[in-house]
Amino acid sequence: ILNEQLHKEFVEKIAATPCVSCMHVHVGSMGCKLELIAEGVKKTVELAQDINRTAGRKQITVLDIGGGLPANVDSEEATPTFQEYADTLREVVPELFPGVGPFERVVSEFGQAFNCKSGWVGRRGGDDKGGGGGKNFPLINHGG
């Protein structure tokens, strides 16, 4: 939020709109340090708490953390790890976790860290083999 007046207006408008129960934030991405991501999440949690306080109820109960976890593409090592991410969030934003904060559900979109070390193989079917009973089974060789 750019300034205190805009922050106050935003909080009051959202608090007056009870159907809004989820916040989504895009923090982090490739090249961001875990601490920077956690600070962005912390600001969002503080905003949710302001809205809940102003509304006088647990209105914001779902937080969606988008933006992803950075991925190390320079080696096979998976860094940072999901555990390091969780540990950093727990240290910087304990209100994010059950029993401490207002959230019933927290969604974290891991982005590149979730899939950058994976691969897939595609191949056209080579042949088929009759299996009896009118069923055919594909025979596919992916090399080797």
C-alpha cells in the first residue's frame, strides 16, 4: 500500500465486503532470497490481520502465496529446499501456521522449484501386440 490513507481505505472497503475471504499475493520468483519472500508474505499477513481487526471477525481465512520458490538451475542440487522455505516462513511469519494465525488454509504455489528438475519423454507408439480377447497392447521403446 502506497501510504497510510490508502491502506486505511483499502482495509475498510475489504472489511465491509464480507464475501472477500481470501487474499492472493505474488511474492518471490527466480532469483529472490527466501528472506525477501518471507517479508512479502509477512506484509500480506499483517494486511489480513488489519482487515480482520477492522471487520471484527475472522474474514480473511485463506491466503494464497503465489510467485514461487526460486530454483537452482545451475546444478542437480535442489536449493533452496521446501524445508528451508517452510523454516524461513515459520521464523519470519509464525502467524501463517495453524494455531497461531487466522488462516484456515494457506496455499503455496511453488512455481519453478516444483518442476524445473523434472523432465518428460514422448514417443509415438511403435507397434502393437495382440493380447487375446480382442485387446491390443502398445509396444513402445524409449531407447536403450
